[in-house]
Amino acid sequence: MTIKEVSEKYDLTNDTLRYYEKVGLIGPVKKNKSGIRDYTEDDLKRIEFVKCMRSAGLSIEVLKEYIDLFAEGKKTEKERKELLKRERENLKKKIEKMQEAYERLNYKIDVFYKDK
């Protein structure tokens, strides 16, 4: 797939895809004879993972650390698991805060704007 196709499929800008490649979150992406990026299925899986984790609030630095550990293979499984568990706990706390805000908004709407 070309960068344009990937950009449209995942709703990411070309600049974001190039940045992810530059910092090592994906790729390096192979280029065709014309020098155009040609994303593979493995590249797409990595993009899906990165996009999902970014939308959950994981930082570029944390993702880079995880991907670097992953590239080292089996010997880093324990470290990767601990990193993911730590980030899961951070996400759980964020979800709890968002749930609290959601409930407060519902309360305000129900109490103050019930008859309007």
C-alpha cells in the first residue's frame, strides 16, 4: 500500500506516518523502484498497534521502548510484560477519571436541565 492509502485507511497524516518511521515505531518501510513507500502487512499491523496505543494515551517514548524490547526477542519478555502492565494500570486510572467526569456531566444535565 502507498502512504496515501495507508493514511486514508488509518486516518493518519502522511507526516505522522513518516514521523513514526523516523522515530522507529514502524519500518523502515520499503520503497518501490520509484522510491515510493510500499507498506507491507507487517507494517500495517504495527501501525494498527501504534495507533491503538497512542489513542489510549501511551507516549511515543513508551511505545519506542516496547518496540525496541520486542526487537530484542524472547529475552525481553519479562520487561515487555512489566511495561505493558504499568501502562495498563495508567490507562485504568485514566478510565476511572473519565468515568467520574461522565457521571458528573450526567448529573448536571439531569439536575439543572431536566425540564429544559
